[in-house]
Amino acid sequence: MKGRLLRLPFVLYQIMKKVNYLVLVSLIAILLFSTGAKIEKSKNTYFTIAGDKYKVDLKNSKISWNIKTSRGANNGELRIKSGNVVEEKNRVKSAEILMDMTAIVIRSIPPGIVNMKAVTILNTESFFDVGKFPTAMIEITKTTPKQSNTFEVNGFLTIKGRRQPIRFTMEGGFSDGHFEGTTKNIVVNRTLYDIRYTTNGDAAEKELETRVEDAIDDSFIIDVFLVADKE
């Protein structure tokens, strides 16, 4: 009995050593899996923490537009003012793209007086009313994978303060802190955003209003090429 009592402190010491060892192992595991740093999985594949933000590359990203008229198609570009893409589990969780409507570009009309007049018309209240609404926005609020490097996008487009739902397909993805995505043929119904030629004049002006509206399609097309890099 006395021998057992003498061995008790030693046994307790061994148990405490094992307990401390388990605690130490647990603490190391917690630290490893709770860190916000990237953990390399292989040479070119990474686990990334949810909610990584990517900043849109304004120089290399591009938004173009195209609209049909009775005299042919007109096309041009919209300048991106700022934007970000949020990644979650190697897919787009959300995104915001702010467009500078004061810098509308028309490519289908050669540079010169006619081009300048056309841009001025687009800036008026009848069309984009850029004096009151200098920016427009594309929002991505949900994405659904369709196949490799292709996903369906749900979101909103805001023009002239009017926020309407949009849906389109985008191709692209993430690689080593870099994102590229391309989408074509986003159909925008301009009447939903009050983009229409209107006059407050006499009958002759009203007749002109009707002719102008009849000559322009109710919808125009937006194509987006988006480049973003992790902040």
C-alpha cells in the first residue's frame, strides 16, 4: 500500500504530461485552421478563406454597348470608375462595377463634330441624364455553376436611379490571386430605365419624338470583360 502511495505522484505527473501534450496539439491545430493566410495545397492550387476581395483592373477591364437603329447599329464603350469582386470557395460570391456615365464613348461614329453631338444627346435628360445620374452600376448578388469555368449570374443593373434585376452567363474564374470573366449579350430594356427621347414642344416636335423612338430598338446590349486582382 505504501509503495502504491509513493508511486502516485509519478503517475499523476505522467498523466499531466499527456494532458499538456494533448492541449498543445489542440492549440496548434486551432492556430493552423483559424489563420487567415493561404494554405498551399499543391503547386498551383490553394485553399482560400471565404470572402477574399479582388479589385477591378480599370485599365484592362472593358464594358461595351451596342444598339440597333433603323440606320444601322451604333456601338461604343462605358468607362469603369471602380469595382470589386468577392471570392468564396473559388467562385464569385458577389461583385460591384461602378460605371462613369459622364465618359460615354461612341465608336461607330468617326471622331469629330457629329460624334460630339451624338454624345451630347446621350448625356441629355431624354437618355442617360448624366448631369443628375453621373454613374450607373452592375451588381452581382448570386452565382450558380453551370459547367467548367461557366456560371449563371443574378444581380441588378442601376441606370438613372432605377434598379432592375438582370441575369446572364459569365465565363472565367480565379487563378493565383487573379480573376478574369467575360460575358456577352446582356440585354437591357431601355424603357425600364426611362431611356427614351421625349419633347415638351408642339405637334411637330412630338412627331419627331415618335420617329426617333420608332427608329431605336427598345433594348441594347452590354458586353463585359472583367479583370481583377486580389487586394
